Amino acid sequence: MSQDTRFDILLQPIEIGPVTARNRFYQVPHCTGMGYRDPTALAHMRGVKAEGGWAVVCTEQVEFHWSADITPFIELRLWDDRDVPMLARMAEQIHAHGALAGLELVHNGLHGPNFQSREVPLAPTGFPVAGFGYEPLQARTMDKADIRNLRRWHRAAALRARRAGFDLIYVYGGHALNILHQFLSREFNHRSDEYGGSLENRVRLLEELLIDTREAVGDTCAVPCRLSMDELRGAAGLERAETEDMIGLVAEIPDLWDLCLAGWENDSLSSRFGEEGGQEPFIAGVKKLTTKPVVGVGRYTSPDRMAAVVRKGIVDLIGCARPSIADPFLPKKVEEGRIEDIRECIGCNICVSGDYTMSPIRCTQNPTMGEEWRKGWHPERIRPKETEKPVLIVGAGPAGLEAAQALGKRGYEVTLAEQRTELGGRVARECRLPGLAAWGRVRNWRAEQLHKLANVSVYLDSALDADTVLEFGCPRVVIATGARWRRDGVGRHWTAPMPIGDGAQVLTPDDIMEDRLPQGGRVIVWDDDHYYMGGVLAELLADKGYETTCVTAASEVSTWSRNTMEQHFIQTRLLEKGVRIRAFRLLNRISPGCVETSCVHTGRSEEVEADAVVLVTSRTPADRIAADLARRRDRWPDAGLESVDAVGDALAPATIAHAVYAGRRYAEELDGPAITGDAVPFKRELAELVD
Ligand code: ADP
Ligand code: SF4
């Protein structure tokens, strides 16, 4: 039981069909961008979550047949027996730490373009493939034999999943991303046979798969069912009332109901667009329909909120994907009453960008995510110091804070000097922008950790330069001084300063964040950065009453935020706030009172009146101290200085996740084997060559 009885309800075991979960912390299936390419890294990542106390740890989606491959995305597969060992490795890692292993079987149907298998996609009705890129192909309508095949393939995969050691084997119809959803949906199922039309008919395949799976593996494995309560598209999509009717038809067949929202962007809504527990209104009341346990998600990071949602009878288990990524040890910390140590997810969806860019998962808050096996990093442990040499860190942004807390935990004497009167660097400033308050957690968690480390001294209001660093006499110096936004327009489009006339009013994101606002009413935001900053500043300016226009060479604002599933929400919000979006346009020249833009395709230009321009282009590393120290190398021996390393934005500006990772990397590698760049510095698996 917990040190704190408030949370006892979260620590009680619960039966899920034939298996028992040790507590109420349930890591729902989530993508990782690792899948079949990085199976051992993936297995160890899931194993660390089991070690952190989760009762159930699930896979990402696992394709149960090759007629539905979601290439280029990298998920898992159980196409045949050869796929069993890689899944068995994951189950072993999860079991080694006493958790139950869950596996989510999927057939992508209309969502699988089958770029690898080159099979004709299958669907209840042969619509165009609805993947992620307007793929120019259509699925074919399944006949009865196809449906019989589908059932046989699902059953065979369930048996393989059990052989691989899994304890829960899903029937998955959630997120509007798979064939089961397409059968359930009025929109995608236009069949006139017993699998289409009425609700009963559309639910038929779901019922059959549930029964098939229970018959195949239900004596030893639980069979959860994952459905979306609502697609949030009104009557065009599935709505709560209809989903409840569906659940009512098969309420007692699965061993557990795992409920989400569709599409995925609504389910994993970023913190900019939704609060913790945002799905409660959609799940509340479902428990009246079934006696089986219910799990629901909602980016829960507060144990009080979690306990309340169980106590209120909305769910039986707390489903988490992102909170388990940001803190794989969340359950252990609740159990041990270490609530202040929980590394709370900030809801930035950088983890999702791993999947979208087909690269291994990363997390802004947890820099060890994805590195458990390939680099041997652990979210809670780090090897002790190997020397007594202290470290001076200049700059307390995400990079400096992470380096300081991780080095502090290794046992080094650390001094952290920050020129401002608050910790956090860019995070302290950016978390004041509209919708980004939760990002302050990057600072808050690290500040809390530093507070507990007697060997780390923090000095605010302490601007250092090369001379003061030399006077300080510390052998190791980390320059984590960040970066400043450029004022000359240099970035992706302009690699030399853009023409800016005398008297033109030009501002940078730093100006706006430091409350230097435009004079006059009409503002152009030139977004040559394409992630969140341009869009968020346009929102802020519109909120302050400026007539705001966003100019971008891309087809939409904040286009990279497609990878965090936020682009649609950003564009909608800006349009609703009256921001004008000028896509496919370049900014050629800024003059007092006007700018010239041109079409990226035709080159045709036009003049637009504007009182001020905000340039969101690129950033210049604040690497002055590092450069000055390099020039004074002759003074290093007398000062006892041995190494100077720039990390994070001071080396190369990037995302907050990159900065945290850079700080961690410095701390992990200090006094370790030299990394020369000649050898690959992480473990990887290579494809097995077949004779
Ligand atoms: P990163 O994302 O790499 O951590 P940030 O810009 O967030 O970078 O943080 C850099 C921090 O370094 C800021 O808080 C800034 O005030 C601080 N800083 C910059 N120059 C100095 C300096 N000369 N002395 C002390 N602190 C500095
Ligand atoms: Fe949360 Fe961001 Fe980490 Fe994802 S990347 S788990 S959203 S903090």
C-alpha cells in the first residue's frame, strides 16, 4: 500500500478475466517508431516500465496479417511464426518485472496502403486508402470468404501472441485506424449483407472476433476490447450514443473495455489544446453498461486526479501512454509516496513525432526514453561519479538543468550559474505563451530534484563570462547558455540577411517574450521555422488585438507540428481568431510600413501594408563564452580548466527535447569511454540475412 492512504485505491489488484493486474496503472498500447526495426530496444523500454510498477504494459499495434501493412510507419507484426521471437523478447522483459504483457492485434484495412506487401488493401467497402498521405490507390470490398479469412488470421495471431508469452490479447477497433472500426462505421461500411447496415450487423465482426479470440486463448489470456467512444465529428463519425449501443450488444464478451477517442490526435490531444482528464465526459457512465473493468486515458499525471476518477467509478484502471513515457516509474513513486518526484508529461507530443518520422521514440521530459538498451540509460538510475573533479554549468535552461540534476545524482560537485533571476531558460519564457503553461514542468521537475541535491549549488542572477569562468577554477565547464532568435531574417529561406529598410519595425520572438510588442496595429509573422513558435506568436498577437497575418512558404502554418498531431488544431485556432494565413509565400523585403511577398510557385510579388514584422526564422547559439575560452587556452592550466563543452541550444539550437537530451548525454558520458565518432555510439540490430 502507498505511504499515503489517499492513493491506496490505485494500488489494489484487479482481476481481468483469467489474469490479475497488481494495481490500477495500465500502460495502454502506444506507438514507438521502433517496432520491427528495433525489437530489443523496444523490449527493454517496455521492461523498464514494468520495473517502474505498471501492472499492465502493452505493445504498440501489431499487424496480424500481411494484407494490411502500414509502411512507411514502423509498428510490430505477427504475420507468421518468424515474428514470434521478437515479441517473446518483449514479453520476457515485461514479465521479469512482474507486470502483465498486453498485445494489440490490428488489421489496418483502409489505413494500410500495403507499400511493402503490394497486396490489394481489404476493406468492408472499397474506398480510397485513407492512410496519411492521400495514397493513390483503393481498397477492394471484402467478400464473405475474405471475412472468414480475416477471422482465421486473427485467431492464428492470437495463438501466436499467447505463444510469445502475452497475457492480454486485444481485439482493437479504436482510433478510426483499422478494419474493425471501418466495419463499425456507417461512413465506411456500405455493405448490404449481414455485416453492414443495422447496428447489429456492423457489430457482427467485432462480436465474432471477440468470441473467436476468447475461444482460442481466453482460458489463460484476458481479451480486452479497445474502442473509440467518439470521433468528435458530429453525426459524420461515430458518436458516443452509438458507441454505447455497440458496447451494449457485446458488453460482457471482452474481459476489459479500453476506451479512447478517435482520431489519434483527439485521443493524444496536446496540452496546448486540452487538459488532463479531458476524456472523462466521454467515458463516464460506460461502467453502467458492463460488469467488466474499464480503462480510460486522459494524460493523467496527478495521483489525486487518478484516485478520484477511480473512486467516482468512471474507470477501474488508469490508462496512460504519455505519462508512462515521461515517467516510467510513476506507479512506484505513488506507491512510495514520492509524489513530488513524478516527472509529469508536458503534453508536447514530441513522443508522437518519433512515430510520425519513423524514428525511435523520444520524450522531452524523459531523455532516457528509447535509450534504455541502446545506450544503457535508465530513467531513475545513473552510474556514480568516477572522479572527484567538479563541474561548472553556465545556464539553467533545459540543457543546463538536466545536466546539473543528472551529474548531481552521479555525485559530482556541481555549480549551476544562471544570469536571470529564475530557472528554466527558454522554458520559463515559453511557458507563458498561450497554451504552453504545462511546458513549465520541464523546469519544475528539475528544480525540485536540484533542491534535494546537497552537492549542487545554484546561483541565480549570476552572469558569467570567460574571465569569471577562469577565475572560478573548475576543471570541467559546461556552456548551456542557449540561443537568441535572429533579427536579420537568416533562416531556411534567406541564408544571407534579408533586405530590411531603415526605419522598418522588426521584432523577434525574444522581443515578444520579453514584452517588447509591436507599435501599430498590423503585424506580419514570417514563419520560416515551421514548428510551434510562429503559430503561437500569431495567436498571442491576435489575442492582443493586432491585425495579424502569418506568412509561410509552406502550405500551412506550423507545418512540422503535423508530427505532433497539432497542425490542424493550430490552423483552426488561428483562423477562428481572425489570423490571416498566407501560405506558399516568401517574404522578400521589409520596408517601413510595408513588406513584399511573392508566390513560391510563380514568383509573382505583391506589397502588403504592415506596421511591424516578427521574424521567426532561426537562432544564433549564445556561444560567446565557449569561443572566448577557446581563445584563452593558454590560461587553462593555471585555472585548472580541463574541458569546455557547449550543449543544447548553445551548440546547435533545436527543440526543448534536444536540449534536455544534450544535458543528459553530457552527464551520462562524463568520465566514460571516449566517443571519437569513429564507432557507432549505440547498440543497434541489423536485419538477419537469409540464404
Ligand atoms: P537550452 O535550451 O540549451 O537549455 P536556454 O536558452 O533554454 O538553452 O537556456 C540558456 C540559459 O542560459 C538561459 O536561462 C540564459 O539566461 C542563461 N545564460 C545565457 N548566458 C549566460 C551567462 N553568460 N551566464 C549565465 N547564464 C547565462
Ligand atoms: Fe509527454 Fe512530451 Fe514526453 Fe510525450 S514527449 S510523453 S507529450 S513530455
